[in-house]
Amino acid sequence: MNKSPNIAHIGSECVACGCCVLVCPKDAIHIAFGITAQVDEEKCVGCKKCSKECPADVITMMKRGMHSEKKEMV
Amino acid sequence: MKKKKWYNYLWIAELLYLILGLTNILFAWLGMLFFTIPLLIAIFGGGKAYCNRYCGKGQLIGILGTKLKLSRNAPPPKFLRSNWFRYGFLTFFMIMFFLMLYSTYNVFAGAPLQEAVTLLWVFKLPWQWAEVSMVAPWFAQFAFGFFGIMLTSTILELITMVLFRPKSWCVYCPMGTMTQGICKLRHGKELKAYGRTSQNDCGTSETSGQ
């Protein structure tokens, strides 16, 4: 299966409200320890539904594999 | 389409609470459940399950904003999600809550009952039609004060729902801030060990052990 080039990235100001979890069609997001949302890179298809829903506007789309390196907004 | 579960209908409980409170102010006491349950869940290790699943308020503004399209769906201003604003609002909210408790104590100590609901911490709405003679005055005073807090939060919810994204209230909801704070105290180190801290990036699974 081809992976999407972009995936969701959760910003540091995530409030862990869980809105992204509810809209994710692939169940690729979960709330870790009640502190922040986390994205499963393997499951994320970059559909942007979470970023459109996020009430804090902290979800951006990034190129796959860019998280631990220099961030590249797309 | 995700299958709906029983807790997806808790918005009905929230709506019912507001209607019951408007009918008889003493029902305001039921709102204590909305205060205590999230805290207990967070304290006993359930994280933000209340916000994520069981919050009727969040569901209600989600329905109004998304299904009824009452929201502009605009990104909220950045300050709304900043820690200084969220914790500042929580502090302000708690101060107003304790002032409400103080006025309840005053009535308990003999001060006259104020039959009014305070909206947005300023506007006193006369509420003389309420039948509260069957309970102690302090019990009724708490109900007036608490319902004012609940209505105030509902007004703020609706305003930010219309102006920004449907669930913008969730960003600065004092209960959400408090429960997240509890989770940070309880699990901050675990999250750090898990691959990241709340201070740093938190979107990859590469280092999260998933």
C-alpha cells in the first residue's frame, strides 16, 4: 500500500480535547496520558480532517519522516 | 462512519440540565457532577476520558456548530491555546467559584438570600420566581451561584462556537485545563519516557513506542 506523502503533526500546545480522535477515519490518533494527542505514522493517511477539526488549531500537515528533523510545513 | 455508543448521547443530559435548572434552580446542584466526575477520572488515572468521551457540553456545541452549521469554523486566535491564557482563565474561574462559595457561607451565617443568577460575573439576573422555600437558604444560594457559573460557561461556549471552530470552548475550558494539568502532574514523566514531553513536538510515532 502506498503511504501518503504527508501526515498530521500535533503541535506542542495540544489541549488533549480529543476532537481529532473522533474525526480520524483511520483511528490513527490517540490521546497519550491525557496530555497530548499522538499520531500513528503508519496509520495516518494525511486526510487533514483532524487539522480542520482541531479547535486549538495546533495540527499541521508535514512530510512523512520530517518530525524528528527540520520541520517542513506543507 | 463510526458506530455511536451510549456516551455519544450525553449532550441530551447537558440540555436537560439547562432546562431543569431554568425550571427549578435547585436542579443546579446536579451540575456538581460535571465538576467532580472529570476531576475524579483524571485523579484516578483515567486521563482526559471525560473530555474525550463523556462531556455533554462539548458534544452539544459540536452538534450546534457542525451539524447545524452555526459556527464560522474559523481558526481561533493563538492566545486562546496559550498556557498563560488557559491557566489564567482557570485561576479567574476558580476565584469566582470560591467567591460564590463565600456568598453561600454568608447566607449560611445569616445573610439574606439573593434570588438572582449572575451572568458573565457582572450581570445579575433577577430570579424571584424560583420556589426555594423547601430548602435551607444556603442550599438555594449555592444553586443560584452555581447555575450562574454554568450559564456563564454556556454563553462563552456559544460565543466561541459561533466565532471560531465548534469546540473552541474545549481549548480554554477550566475543567479541561485542570484535568490536563492533573495528567501532566501524574504522567508527565511517563510521557517523556514514552518519547516526548508536552513541551516538545508530539506528533510522531517513531519514538513513542507504538
